[in-house]
Amino acid sequence: MNHRIRVPEIRVIDPNGEPMGVMKTSDALNRAKQYGIDLVEITPNAKPPVCKIMDYGKFKYDQEKKKKEQKKHQVQTKLKEVKFRVNVGDHDYETKMRNLRKFIEHGDRVKISLMFRGRENAHRELGLQVMQRVIQDTVDITTVDQAPRMQGRFINAVLVPKKKQK
């Protein structure tokens, strides 16, 4: 920008976007001073480098505004966790499923965890049955992102919301 441009010749674009041609850097700086704005290097790798006469402060402000606008439209998805046990009761199961559905409808990913304690380790197939039951009960609104798999004393799976049909 301005006096930091060290190249002897540059291709210049005026504030309206019209090309002014190749000229010496000092001449281009004088033109920018006449307009009362800055000379900004747009494409430094070109031969000769391309510079534009523009208001640098306004340019930076517009870039920040565009970034904020893009962030505003991004959807923040979180990973929520619902923990089950091998011998989960029917009422507890329904409560956990209600919470799971609420998380999915909000657009969050849900990690399902099932922990084994003591003698429950001998009956891992019961844990897999509980996981399959959860997956089957939510098949209408979720897809399996990570299939149920054993990790030490835990079985973990990740469910994500189904893509909406347009």
C-alpha cells in the first residue's frame, strides 16, 4: 500500500475500475494523492504487479462486514451426548429419547454413549441391543454418522439430523 510498494513499474486501475495502463510507481502515487485516496497492491505476483487506487480503510471495512455477514448465516452445530445404561428402564429410555429428538430437531449432532459396569461387561450383546433400539427408534429423523463400536467399557455412536427434502 502506498509507499510500501517497492516495484519500479506497476499496472494501475483507477477508482472507477478503468485500467490506466502501466506506469511508474511514483506517478501512480501522485495520481492517488490527486484523488485523495490510497494506492493498494491487488495482485503482487503479476508481471507487472496490479495496483488499484482506492480508499483502503473503506475496503477493509467492507471485507470485515462481508466476513460478519457470512458468519451470521453459518449454522453452529454442537455435539450433544445422551448416556444410556444396559438395564435402562422404560420411562428413563423414553425421557432420554425425548431429549435426543429435541437435540436432533435443533440441528445438533448427538453422541450416544452406553457404559458397562462390573458384571454388565459379560453381556455386551445387551448393550448393542440397546444401541440398535435407539438407532431404530430415531431412523425417521437421523442418520448414523458413526456406527456403534466398543471403546473400552463404552459403546459409542454418533447420530446426525437427516437432510431435509426440498
